[in-house]
Amino acid sequence: MAFLPRFMPGSAAKQAPRSEAVEDAANWQRPTSLFRPAPVDYDLVAQLTYMSALATANVGREELFQKTAELGYSTSGYFHRVHLVAQRLNYDYARACQIVADATDSEVVSSLLLRFSSSLASGESESVFLARETEIQIEQYSRKYERDLESLRKWTDAYVALMVSVTLVVVVSLVSMMIYSIGTVFIFGLAGVMIGIAVLGDWIIYRTAPVEPKTHHRPETSRTQRQMFRMARILLPGAAVVGALAGLFSSIGAGLVAAAVVMAPVGVLAFIDDRRVDKQDRDVSTFLRALGSVVGAIGTTVTEGMERVNQRSLGSLEQGVRRLHVRLRSGIKPDLCWDRFISETGSELVDRSVSTFWDTIKLGGDPDQIGYLSSLFALKISLMRENRKLVSQTFMYLIVPLHAVLVAILLFITEVMAIFATQLAGIQTQALSGNTVSQQAGVDVTNVLAFASPNVAFIRGFALVVTLVLTVVDAWAPHSTSGGHYHRFWAQLAVMMLLSGLGLMFIPHVVQMLFHNIAGGLATTPTTGAPQ
């Protein structure tokens, strides 16, 4: 329906005051991206869980759709459009759902709205329909998640083979320069193809990996995340400066090592926070299920029901729940207490599940049913993330030694070529500077070996570019596989930079030591060129 976009931030929609969350939902964009799609399936599961819990409070349809639109998920805009069509054009919600479904490109959302329209038109209770659809959507999402993980596992295996093949092609092309002068244009073209293939492999993994936010974007975050952000503002620019200075006054390898050491604490804190978030995501299901069942069983308030819950069974959330209980008993506004509890966890899953629990409890919903729905959502997501961790950790443990081996092979072959090129040039010079017979032999040697004198500086520069490209792509691939906070990338990049820097620093010396006797023998060869 072409008229629907007029009702997003149009003049008619501004006649009634709305919250900032509704305005954000009204200005939604189509959830597609060239780099990565929006988490439509994940958001839809969370949205249906919220709506199902809210429906137990017997709210009206207007309030049901309005509060759903205030969530700010990627799917909230669809429900906001339904609300606008019903309110501005005086359609009933069944007809509004059908109109929005016809104008929606997302097949999943369109199918849901059409089913919702049929349910509303038939007079079926919203709570019954939403509870059924929530369970179905959770099951469908879990199956899709498993398929995505299986595809991700295949692509990580393919990525390993791809990186090995690309590196071997580069090594073969470098060795070919000792046999025939293939030209710099061909080498530059090969470098472009190599970079394109590596970036394509990273992009495929990034697109294949399941999309789900792991840390929330609230102004207040956990203590570990605050420390991480403060360190990132100082250490990341510092790593660039220190690395540049070390590379300028020492060597590029030393610059990479120095930059890796400086930026590593940011990534380490991100890994620590990620493990803490995983534990909280696992334990929040127990907390919500226990609290909902206690409140529903004894018919009391949430604050009083929290006293009946054994807080030692809550694992990583024990201290946070204790602080929450103290604040609630102190008479602080409950909304502020729950918001503070969510902010201190730093978890997006805790944010969505706890917000679903508290927002619907305070409106008079069934505590037992709400606790079950919110805990089921948290439990399913947490279990699926555990399955993803099996794939991501295996890939991460594999890519680190693989990167070390590929860089070592590339630099080793490069240094061997540089030594042989230098020694061959020395043989030709000695032959041409001798007596007449030696000069004649030198001419013959020059004619035979003229093609075997590659540009050593060019070879080393090309190997350096390939090493830097492998460093970046091999750091981004495991980060895309595991997901989590974007600052985790700096830890993986620091590991790859450390390996590349150590290779650049020590492999040339190792090669010089291995070929010292050979190089010395060639250097003392008589002008006749016969080795002794």
C-alpha cells in the first residue's frame, strides 16, 4: 500500500504526543543491509514473548500494539504501522494487520500479521494466539539457528582451505620469479586477487553467522564495560602511535609487536566481560522462572516474593539480585531499581527478558505465566549460544596456529629467495671481474642466469603486504564467528599482530643462520664458479 509511508513521521502523526521510543519506531528503516541483515528473527521472538506476556494482563488492543511499538526492535516498526493505520484511519486492528502485511517485504512478518488478522477477526483471545505463536516462533528460530550454525561450520572449514590455497599461490608466484621475470603488473594483479578472496571469505562468514546483539546499548553499562571503554579511548590511539614510532625507529615487526602489546588489554577486558555476560544469560532464566512461580503461588508483590527465592541458586546474578532487593526494600522507585539492575549486567538478553517480566508484571499480568515465558526465551537463546560457542572456539583455536604457519612459510621462502638472489648476483660479479677465461665464463653465466635475478626489495615488500592482509582477515574471521562485543576484535587482532611481528623480526635471522654455511661457501667460491 503506497499510502502507508505517509503515516511514519507525517504531519498527522505529530498531532498526538508520543514517547521517543515510538518516534524511533516510526522512523524505522527496512531491515536489510549489504554487510549484514538486521536480527529480524531474533527481534520477532523477543517481540512475541513480550506481547504474549503483556496479553496476560488483559490490556486492550490499542495498548497492546502501542507498547509493542515502544520496544524499539527492528520489528517494532511493523506493529507501529498497524497501530497508526487503526488509529488514524479508523480501521479495526484485524483489517490494519492485513493492510500492513500486504505492504511488508518480510515474509516472516507478513505471515505473522496475516495470521494475527485472522485470529482477531474470529474473536480468538489475544493471549491464546500470542502464546501459541510464541512457542512456534521460538521453535522455528531455534531450528533456523541450528541450520545457520551448520552452514557456519562448513564455511569456517572452507575459509581455512581458502587461506592455505591463497598463501600457496602467492608462494608459488614468488618462486616463479626466480625462474622467469613475470613482471610487476602480474604480481600486483595477483595481490589484488588474493586480497579480494580473503575479504570475500571474511564477508561470507560475517553474513552466515547468526545475528544477535549480545550487549545492550544503554547509557549505563557494567563496571567491566566502563573500564573497557575508558581503556579503549586511551590504548587504541596509543597503540597506533607506539606502533608507528617502533616501526619508524626499529622495524615493522617491532612496530606490530609494540602495537599488539598496547591494545591487548582492551581485548582481554572484552573477553572477560563476554564470559561474564554468558554466565548471566544462563542464570537469568532461573531467576525469572523462580521469581514468577513464587509471586504467582503466594499472590504477593515482586519485592516480597524476592525474599522467598533462594538467592544462592542464582549463580552469577546473586550479587546483582541482592542489590536489587535492597534497593526495592529501601523504597526507591521500582522502575529505577530494575533499570539499574539491567544496566549493571550489560547483557542484551537480560535486558529483553527482565524488561518483559517487569513491564508486564506491573500492569497486572499473570506472574506464573510471565515468568515462564520470559525464562523460556532467555533459556532458549542461552542454549543456542552455547552451541555456537562450540563452532567459534574450535575455529579460533585453529586459526591462530594456521596464521603462524602461513606467515612463517611466506617469510621463510621470501628470505631464501633474497639470499639466493644476492649470492647469484655475487657470482656474476666475481666471474665478470676475473681473467679472460673467467670473463668468458662470466658472460655465459650472465646469459644463463640473467633471468634469475629478481628484485629483492620488491619481493620483501610484497611479502610484507601479504602478511599484513593475512593479519587483519585472520583476526576478523573468528570475531565474526563468535559474535559478541566489537572490542573483542582487538584481542584477536593483537594475537595475529604479535605472531606476524615476531615472524618479521626473527624469521630473517633464522634463515640467515640456516644458510650461513651455504652463503659463506658461495662467497669464497673461485672465479671459475666451481664450489669447493
